[in-house]
Amino acid sequence: MDPIAILFMGIAIVVVWGGMVASLIHLLKNPDHLSGEEGIAPGPTT
């Protein structure tokens, strides 16, 4: 492989795995408790 291809592969790996790690850290710090069964959803009130 050419050195430029290795460089771009490294950048792509850092972007993909870095984004996954950043999203996991964000999700751990800010749990999604406003959706699902515990969430507040607009709807008919009885």
C-alpha cells in the first residue's frame, strides 16, 4: 500500500471509532430517559 493510502485509512479509522466512542460517552452522560415508557409523549389524555 502507498503511504498516502495508509494515512487515509488511519484517518478513516480514527473518525469512525472516535465518533463511536464520543457518542457512547455522550450517551452515558446524558441517558435517553425522555423516550420509551418513561418518556413524555403528546397524546390523548383520559
